[in-house]
Amino acid sequence: MTSKVSRRYGAKSDNIQTAKNKCPLFVAFIAVACTVLAGLGDWKVLNNAYGGLPKVVAMGTIVCAFLSFLVNADFARLKKAMGYFPIFLLLIAVYVFISMIIWVTDFSKAASISRAGQKIFFQTVTIIYAVFMCYLFEEKAVNYLFFSMCAANTAIMLLEMPKYGIPESISSVITCIVTFGEAEGFVRALEIHDITFLFGQFFIYYMMFSPKNTKGEKRLRRCGVALSLFFMLVGLKRSTLPAVLLVCFYVKLLRMTRNPRKLILATGTVLFLFFWVYLYLTRSGILVAFLESLGVDMMGRDMLWTMPNDYYELSPLWKGLGFEGVTDLVNSWYHEGLIKRPLQLHNDILKIFIELGALGFTLWAGIHYILYPSYWMTRHNMETGMLYMAILAYMTATYLTDNTAFYFWSCIGLRLIPMSYSYRNRKPEKQAQWKAPTPEEAANEIWLIEMGGNVRNAE
């Protein structure tokens, strides 16, 4: 076919392809509705009654992706989204492999198999959700997730408000913001752990990485920063604010560096090595003594961090208790009356080491802090790798004193936000260079012009 005809029909195909890439409105509505409903699962009333079960609603994104594929049948888009699966499923394989070795060699440690299966299932759901949300919305997936979480958190606020009354609820929110997190009553009921930590990730994205080339993008960026900050304060997570501000400074430093790749990998390596020092400081009691000397309220962590000392060894040969093995320990302490409530350790670094052993812990840290940054920078670009490390650094601050390493929405954000951003910053495909037509092609084009450009007659 001649170049003239090719240009004419090629332009039409480009327009068709652009239209095909748009997610149908009704599919987008279903995806957002599933996300909001799943987010409502963090409401204390539902969480106490059903646990993590409402979060399974997020699997509705699979249905949405199927509906969208029926409309568009975009195989290239599906292939790109599915390409993220193997790298993220690697961690799931580590959890299963290490735990299976522990359970097979020591069957007495197999009591937690059921809970471990549930946690592995939910971790797999976070990957499926992130991948299919990016299939549906590509670079806009982060915005859809953000406003869905805002809607879910707002709905929880409205559901709690009748218990306290409108005037008292508003007063509680104002007091919380003015006093930087000191509040009771209404705001105390809004202490939503998982979603609140996720808003810290959104704050980093909108503050440091969200595009701001147009007025609409600038307006969205300001809205994202303001709403993220508001929901972090209302969620009573004051520790997140210093962490996100420190990470923003870290991103500034990366952008000033001539070779940010080396600094990112150095950061991952330093954190990887620091975890071993942190484990020693925790086990020896040096960390607790240091924090108490500063007047830090440990809120029972001092006891929780020392109680497991008799159940693990800080050694490269420590094989671990298996996934969810720490939960068995905590439950046994509760039934024996050693603790008043079956609380978690509030130290994910220690928990992962006790459960997965030295080998599993090394794989977990190596994949998160060295392999994944390399993947984002090599397979995509520097900015995406920078975004991933920024979010991971923020989450690492919570791993040290909290239980966020396997939080549902926090794990989704750690995957979905860089994934969505990689769509915006993917390298453009190389354009085919123009070549002069051969004498035969020129003769055919002249003949077509003489025939009136009728392609059917030409054939």
C-alpha cells in the first residue's frame, strides 16, 4: 500500500487505538466502588466483626479488568500489566518456600499454617489488585486509589459522627489538628491504622513526584498534598509526619546528586546492614534503654521486644518459626496471663527475623531494598526507582516500631504507586525513520493518483 494511503488509514488507527485505551465509565465506577467498600473494612466496627474479610472486595478489580478487556480487547496493554506479576510474586514465593522448609523439618511449628495461608492470600490479593488497577487506569491508577481512600475515610467519619454529635465531632477534629494529634472521643474512634499509613505514601507522591505541567495537574497536586496531610492528622499517626518530611528531603538530595542510582542502591544496602545492628540493639536491650533515657513513652514495647528472646537466636543459622509463628507466641502469652491483650510485637524487623529465620529475613530485605530499586531503575527509569525508594524509606520508619510490613493498603501503595508512575514515565517507542520510496513504490503511487486514489480498484 502506498505511503499516502498508509498515512490516511494509519491516522485513523491511531485515533481508534486512543479511544480503545480509555477505561469504560461503568467499569471505572465498579472499580472505584469496590475499592471504597474494601477501604470501609478498616472501620473499627467492621474490622472487629469481620477482620480482613471486607478487603477481599478489592478482588472486584479482576471483574472490572475482564469487562474492560471485553470492550477493548487490548492485548498489548494486558501484556504490559501482567509483566509486573513475576517480580512481585517473588516475595510470595519466598514466604511459602521458607515456611515450608520450617514446617517440614519441625512439625511442631506448623500450628500457624492456617493463619499463614490467610496472610499469604491477602498479600497475593494486594499484587492482583495493584496490577489490574494499573491495567484499567495506567498512570491515573494512583489518583483513582487516592480518591477512593479519601471517600472511604470520609465515609468512616460520617458513620462515626452520629455517636458523638456534629458539634463535638467537629471540635474533636479541630483540637486534633491544632494540638498535633492530641484528641479523644470522635477522633480517637477514627484511628485507622492501615489507611492512615497509606496517606503518608500519597503525601510523598503528590509532594515530590506528581506532575505539575498544567493547571489541572497543579490543582490535583495541591489537593493531594492537603487531603493526605488532613487524613494523616485525623488518623492520629503523628509519627508519620517527621518521616514523610525527612523522605522529601532525601528525594531533594537524590535529585541534586550526579549519580542518584548509586545513592539509591547505597541507601538500600545501608538499611539492609542496619537491620542486623537493629536486631542486636533490640535483643540486648540497648535500644529500649536508650529510648527510655530520652523520655520516650514505649507504650509496652519495652516488654514486647524482650519477651521473645528465649524463643529465637540472633544467629545466621537461625531457621525461624514459620510465617505467623510470632502470633502463636503472643497468643500463648495472652492465655498464660503474661500480657493483657494479644498485641503484636510492634517491631516488624524483629517479627520477620523470628518467623522467617536468617535466610528468609535476608531474602526479604534483599528483595525489598536492593532487587526492587534496581528493577524500577533498570526496567523503567530513575524517577520511578526514586519514588519506590522514597516510599520504602518512609515505610521502613514504621517497620521499626509498628506492624505495617504486611498491612493490606500499605502493601498495595508500595506496589501500585511506582507501577502507575512507571506508565507516565515509560520510555517512548522509537519512531520509524522516513525512507525515500523506491522507484517501484513511486511508480505505484503515481498510478494510484491517476486512478483517483481508489484503493479497491488498485487492488
